[in-house]
Amino acid sequence: QVQLVESGGGLVQPGGSLRLSCAASGFTFSSKAMNWYRQAPGKERELVAVISSGGGSRNYADSVKGRFTISRDNAKKTVYLQMNSLKPEDTAVYYCNARIVFTDYWGRGTQVTVSS
């Protein structure tokens, strides 16, 4: 079965960095685009970054452009989100997502808290 397992969240001060990882299994990882979403308390889940199956195309939400970088290692079946210059408004649960045959699969999420 499809499994997505996020890791790497934590508490960081404003201006700091974190690197999130999402380990995938149960599907042909190298053939699927992968996404990172986030959901802050009281807000809807929002798309943060997208990477194509081969990694050659990447797109970002305006709120994170220039600060976050999505990447993937198809040999390791892992997608990453490097987050730099973190702001308090980046505080959220971050989720890995894959859409496979019109079905969305989600990990359990990893909490990122940006606070001094």
C-alpha cells in the first residue's frame, strides 16, 4: 500500500532553517510528481511546493518563493523540502502528498514551529 512518512520538523527560531524529508513506498515513486502542503491552526491546507517526477520542474507558493527548495532523490524514494529564512507565519503541520490514479495520498505530517 502507499505510504508517505514525513520527518525533520521541529522548533526553530525566526531566520533559521529546517530540512523536511518524505520517504515514499508502495508505488512507482520515480513516475509521480510529489507535493508538499502545510496547514496552520485555523487555516485551510495550502500547497507549498511541487516537483515533477524527474525533478526538472518545480513550482512554489508565492509565500515561500526564494526561501524554500523542493528536491527529490528517486533512488531513495524520498522528497525533501529545504526551508530557509523561516518566519513565524511558516508555523504549520507540513504534509507530503502524491496523487495516484486520481486519489490523493497523505502522510501524517510533521510539525514545524517558528518561534523565538
